[in-house]
Amino acid sequence: MTALESEEPLLRRAVCPGSFDPVTNGHLDIIARASKLYDVVHVAVMINKSKQGLFSVEERLDLLRETTAEYGNVEVESFHGLLVDFCKQRDIPAIVKGLRAVSDFDYELQMAQMNNGLSGVETLFVPTNPTYSFLSSSLVKEVAAWGGDVTHLVPPLVLRRLTQRLAER
Ligand code: PNS
């Protein structure tokens, strides 16, 4: 039976991958916009064992689940392996990525071409909201660690956990 003959509705799926250490308002803007374009958006916390995060993978998943709950069609999971394998296992044909500036482009293009060459998965780039074009998890952590105000850059829950984590150090 082909997908067209099936009684199951064909769901349009996409993945928003990342490290999300922690999720920022910039990530959430891209996830929210993807959730309007696709039936199901998978948010994948890609595990990189050589990179020690400020938050554990479980903590990142928890923050993502809490902050994306309002969208209704977002599924959050972690994955250890290649992004193309995550996509293959779930029948996901598209990766959605935010592009903040030209500086993102070279590496993002390389990854998009590699992923397409490996499995045929497509990458769609969404221009970041200019409000967040300078924003990254690394900068948020650095500014917060030195006592800078990041209230406008992360959701309130992330701000609370970030403040708590930095105080523990
Ligand atoms: O938030 P980040 O750290 O910029 O996200 C980068 C990420 C996790 C999307 C990228 O490193 C990735 O896809 N990693 C999974 C491993 C993989 O598939 N590597 C080959 C990429 S072509």
C-alpha cells in the first residue's frame, strides 16, 4: 500500500536540532515558526560526548519540554548519533535551522550539503528574528556568569535555572 492509499493522514514532519545548552528565545522563535509550517516538529537535543555542557541532557530536555508545551505539536527528544539517522528512524524529510548572520552560513551550508548527500534530507533555513541575531547559548552563559542581565534573552524558567546553576559553581 502506498502512503497515498493509506488511511493514516500523512503528517508533515521536520526537526529542529541543536545543543540547546540552554534553550534561548532565539531557538524558541525558530521552533514556534516551524510549528506553524509543519504538523509535527521534533526538537532534537543532539548529544556531543566531547562537549561538557552547563546543563545535563535531561535538564535541557526538561527546559525544552516546559518552554515548548504551548505549541501542541512539538516533540522533544535527545539523540546520540548522526542527525540523518534521527531523521531516517522517524521519517523526517526536513531539517529547519535558523540563520542569524552571514557568519552562520558557511558552516550551515556545509552541514546541509553533507546531510543531503548522506541521506537526501533537506535543510530549510529560517532567517532569525533580528531581535535575536546576536544571540547564542554560549553568549548567554558568558554574560550571565559575569552578572550581566539576560532576562530578555531566555524564558523566565531558563533564567531561574541558569541563575541557580551559576550560583552552585
Ligand atoms: O546548537 P548547535 O551546537 O549549533 O547544533 C549543532 C548540531 C547539534 C545541530 C550539529 O552539530 C549536529 O547535527 N550534530 C549531530 C551529529 C551529526 O549529524 N554530525 C554531522 C553534521 S553534517
